Amino acid sequence: MPKTHTKYVCQQCGGQYPQGYGRCPGCGEWNSLVETLDRPPAMRTGFPRIASAASPVPLAQVESVSYRRLRLPLEEFNRVLGGGVVPGSVVLLGGDPGIGKSTLLLQVSNLAAQHCGPVLYATGEESAEQVKLRAERLSAIAPDLYILADTDVDAIAQHAASLRPALLVIDSIQTMQTDDLDSPSGSVGQLREATSRLTRLAKNDGIATFVVGHVTKEGNLAGPKVLEHMVDTVLYLEGDRYHAYRLLRSVKNRFGSTNEVGVFDMQDSGLAEVSNPSAVFLSEREDRAAGSVVAVTLEGSRPLLVEMQALVTPTHFGLPRRTANGIDMNRLILLTAVLSKRAGLPLGTQDVYVNVVGGMRLNEPAADLAACLAIASSQADTPVSDVAVIGEVGLGGEVRSVNHIRQRVVEARKLGFERCIVPERNLRELRGETAGSMTGVGSVAEALEAVGCARH
């Protein structure tokens, strides 16, 4: 059999070299050489090459295959994955250190071992005894949950092929390595080769695989970007490690939507799912606080009510500050300019701070009007209470319509908000709602008049 060798390939010019250099001799790029396996083709035997069994067929004649998802008794987790775990899929989970990635996957492994079949939990960061201590604290010791403390990806693949688990967990991919490469674990070559072998195992044997990945200080997954292209789903566990709530968000999902978000509460016994996040985000809100407005946002198919806070203070420097936490900074700058130009608010000499309570990050424009009213409420020192706000704001100061308005209003009413400020064009979709409870506005100035924060 021909032997397998390694070579170093430049990721910029494609040059190949027998050893690694700090700088590519071909193009001069620094740190671009990556160790790669060089698999020589099999020796020619003189026999004619056998054609592949695959042949092109009309797409209309291809049978539709429905994936049999593994549903766990953890609905927030199922929601983010699109309805459950797909057999044979590879899921990459990232997050800051200490955020709860290992805790979440150990809980998921325990539930899968109880309801779906054997589970293999391979860890390269802890010993089996350390995992047992955490499992006892989480009460996650199912009979079919197997622990393997090893960093050799080939050995893990062999154990998985013999055990045939319903779920395979790798914690973490940065600690995995193969003896075919000389580079240390965590290098680009080892990361790519280990992920490739785990992906091949998952697809061939139908084993759902979860891979934990470290993140950089910028918040991106460490390692080459090709890792995210090799896997089926990429999840991020977000939140402040010093606060209780964690958000599980999908940024890539071949089997479901990427707009869903799961909310968990970090407790002594592990991560507990939060079935009604809106009530949690509004639990500590003060009713008569100036600068506080309730926004109704949509995360995937779930409407959420969050508290939008703003603080407007006189600036002590020549250039006023704009600080945003939970919304896009450029969006905040745009909204303050609209308030100054279209509503006449004197914000040119004021510092403006906007914060979304609970660690949520709002990306959809339907929260624009709530941010504007929170800024105006703080500037006028006038509370805006018992009202939910929905609407997108344009550069002309107009309030534009948003989608799924009925779902948003129904969710607001469940939490006791009978009055809602909505775009005027959305009123036609709310004809069946109680008269007088909906206030339609066509501009930011009308919205400020409706809540008593207009400048006179």
C-alpha cells in the first residue's frame, strides 16, 4: 500500500512544500502554510477504470426523504435545531469560556441516552472523573451514557463505529488530533482533518455529532472558516457569564431556520429552559421609569417582549456620545438623527445611551420606534408605561409597517399590555382587535404625541 505523507500548502498561492516556514517562499505571505495530508493515488494496475454507479436523474424523480428527528424533552433546544436532532448531522457549538457549553451538552447527552439510545461523550479537556463530578451535580448519569477521555480522533471514531451511539459529543475539537499529522492539536491542519473524519463518520453511520468549538476574543469560532462550511449546523451560546440567562442562537442550519433562539436559565442543577422569555425579560421593569419602553420583537417564529432603556444626558465634550448595547450602533446614530431632524428633539448637545435588558440583541428594524420613544422619554423625563411599541422608522421620520403584526399584538396582550402603538398601515390587519386598544401612527412625531413626549 502507498504510504501517506504530509506536506505544507500555502492558503494564498497554493504552493506546496515538504516542511513548514513562517513565510511562504512563493508569495511571501506570513503564517499561510498549513500542514495537509498527502494521499498518493493507488498504483495503476492496467485494468480499465470502473465507472461510478451514480448517474444524473431528473430532480422530479428523486424520492423525498423525511428526516426522522430525535426529539429531546428540552423544547428550547429542539426549537433552535428546527424541531429536533437530525441523525447523521454535525453540529458545531461555540461560545465564550465558562458560558455553559459543556454543561448544556452533558444535559443533552443524558436526555438522549434516556430517550434515544446510547450516547458517547468524548472529552479531551477533562478526565472521566471530572466529568462524573459535573454529571452528579446535574443529575445526568443515564445507564447508556458512555464517557471516553481521549484526544485521538481515530480512536474515538473506532469506538463510535463499534458502539453505534445515537449521539456523539466531542468536547472540544481544539483538543483532538490524529497521528497522521505532526502538528500539535489545535493547529489549522489538525482541526480541519479531525472535523473531516468526524463528518465522514457521522454521514456514513448516521450518528448525530455535536462538536464544541472555542471562540476568539472577537467572538468568532477559532480555527479556519472552512470548519463552519463542513458542518450542518452552527450554534452559539451567548450571554454574560455573570448573569443567569443564556441564549442559544443558530447562525447556520441546513435542516431548519436560522432565526430561532432558545432561552435558558443557568441554575445550580444546570441549564433550565425558559418557556416564557418575555415575562422573564420584563420581570424587573419599573412601571413609572422614564426612558423605559417595551418593544415587541420577533425571533424566528416567536414574538418576544423586551425592555428598551435609554438615557439622555448633557454632554461635557464637544462631540456627543452615542452608546448602544443590544442594538446596532449605526442604527442608533440614524435614529438620533431622525429624532433631531424630524421631531425637533435637541440631541445635538446630548449623550445618548441605549440598552436592551436581558442580554438580547435586536437585529430587526421593528424595534426602531421603541428606541425612539425610549430616547424621547428620557429626554423629556416622561414615563411611558402600560404600552407596547412596534414599528420601523425611516429616514423621513415615517413609521413603516412590519410583518406578523397580529402575533406580536397577541403576545403583548398575554402579558397584560392592552394598548399597543403600531404602524398606521398595520391597522387594517387588526380589524378584529378591540377598538381603542390600538394606536396607529404614521410618523415619529405622531408617536411622540401619543405618549406625551413631543417637544412643544
